[in-house]
Amino acid sequence: MVETKIKCSFCNENAVTRIGYAKLWLCKEHFIQFIEKKVFNTFKRYGLGGKNWRILAAVSGGKDSVSMLYILHKLSKDIGFELIALHIDLGIGEYSKISREVVENLCKSLGIPLIVLDLKELTGFNLPEMVSKTKRPPCSLCGLIKRYLINVAAQELKANAVALGHHLDDLIPYIIKNFVLQNLFEISKLGPKTDTLNGLVGRIRPLYEVSEDEIMLYAYLAKLPFVQNECPYSARKGLEKTIREFINNAEKRHPGFKIAFARSIAKNIEIYKNIGKEEPLKQCKICQSPSNSEICSFCKITAKVAGKPLGSEVKTKIAQLHLLNLNHTSTT
Ligand code: AMP
Ligand code: FES
Ligand code: ZN
Ligand code: ZN
């Protein structure tokens, strides 16, 4: 946020920020409106959801997904979709405790139904225990667990889509990295939406055209509660950091670069889907979830950690939680 005596482009208030690519100075109220309108337009532009859809918003408690949830809550009335929130408690000490509280309090205050999936309750192990038993890098382990649990919950709820809090500055570095490494099919998964296919519920990214700075300022100005600390396992890798610096530099010199890039990717997403196409997803032989191999990663990992694959058991537990909680309130 900049303290300035320059007036907002739309009213007489002092501006708090400048939006270079739109050539606008905006006051607090108009900035908030600008971001909300942008997300609304993203919904329309990419067809992210419509009337009577059920959207499951995955909320970690960080600024991105908290802001996403808050904006989706407002849009749900205008567009007419149903919104349910989902939080996964990974059991990473204080970090997870605070994250869960933030999401629970926010959902309560906004009246959004919330499902909390507690990894320890579902499997008997929290993430740090799984990390030490498997010796796998925490973030990749965490990613596969979250993807699995989010998909099971979305299937159970018959959600039309799962909303994720990825923004421009999350996505562009991955797109560039995958391009450099020529993992072109991977790029097809990094657009504003993926369709439901072979048991994998589609994903939407309502913050597709919002930058990290914008979402940070939005969360701050809208006075949203969010977890400030980073996950203790988080580590930004070298190449990704270099790419981030490059795109921020490009944006400074050529305002609008990031959005133009993201739009071009979205336009060509079908091309990426067809280049280097992976084999169609199979069904895990144990739990019947979508999988790249005969046995899904979740069943493999839990077999290592617990001595037996837990996919089916976890799916049954989640299904029962859903049935037992028709209001979809927290499971504990
Ligand atoms: P990350 O995988 O940390 O980059 O997070 C990407 C997105 O996944 C977030 O913006 C959320 O939408 C979702 N997400 C991450 N962690 C959680 C969690 N613990 N519970 C629910 N959703 C999550
Ligand atoms: Fe997944 Fe940190 S939240 S490793
Ligand atoms: Zn104004
Ligand atoms: Zn499985």
C-alpha cells in the first residue's frame, strides 16, 4: 500500500495503490471493488461456474485461499452457486492449529458450511509422522495427500468443481518451468480450470488473473483473518525464485505482461492437453480412486506408513462424515 495525496481515479478519496496495467490509482473501496469485479469477470471469461453449481472451496487459511473464499461467498449470491468450504488439518504443530482456527472462525462468521478433514483422525498419522516414516520430501507428500483428500470430499459431495487459491504468481513460474523442461502436458493443468474427468473432479482458479501483491493488499484492506506464518516445511526452490524475479521485472517494465501471458496460456490450453498426452487415468485397484498407476500414491504411501493401504478406509470414513453431517459442518 502506498500513502499518497494522489486522488483515486473514481472518487475524491486518496489513492492507496496504483494498478499499472490498468493505468488507475485506486482508493481502498475502489481497490476492493476492482479485485472483486476482476474475479467476477474471470468467472465469466473462463466459465468457472454457474447457477446451481456446487463449488467446494479448498481453504488452507493463508491469504490467498481466505481471500478467494471471501470473494466466492459474495459471488455465490450474484451467480447463484452453492459454496462449501473444505480445510485439511495436516497436524503440522502450531501452524496447522492456527490455520484450522482461522478457517473455522471465518466460515462461522460468514455462515459458510465447512468440512474439516483431520489427517491424524483419518489415517492415525499426521504429516510430520508420515514424513519421518517415508523420508519423502514433505511438500510432495503433503501435495499428494491434499489432492487425494480434496478429490474424495468433492466426489462425495458431488461438487461440480473444486476452487483453489492459486494466483498469477503461483501459476506463471510453474508454467514457465514446465515449458523450459518441455513438460508440456503439465501446462494444461495450470490454466483457469480443468474439467471433471475419469473420477477427478474439475478444478477452478478464481484468482487466475490476480497477482500476489494484489491479493495481499486485498486481504489487508478487507481486514480478513489469515495465517501469517509460512508452513515450516515451505522452501522456495532456486529455479522458481529466479523465474519469479524475471516475471516481476517484466511486469514492471511492461505492465500487463502477467495477465497477457496467463490469457495466452488459457487460450492455448487445448493444444497443451494434446501435446505429450499422458495415458488416461486408471482406477486404483485398492480404493478405486483416479490414479496414474495400478495402485494410487495415497494407497502406496499409507501402506508404507501404516503397514496397509488406507485409501478405501479413508474414503469410507469421509463418506460417513458427510452422511452424518448433513449440514456439512466441521467433522470434529
Ligand atoms: P499449495 O498446495 O500450498 O500451493 O496450495 C494451493 C491451494 O490448495 C490453496 O490455495 C488452497 O486452495 C488449497 N490448499 C492448500 N492447503 C490446504 C489445506 N490444508 N486445506 C485445504 N485446502 C488447501
Ligand atoms: Fe504442505 Fe507445508 S502445508 S508441506
Ligand atoms: Zn475511490
Ligand atoms: Zn488407492
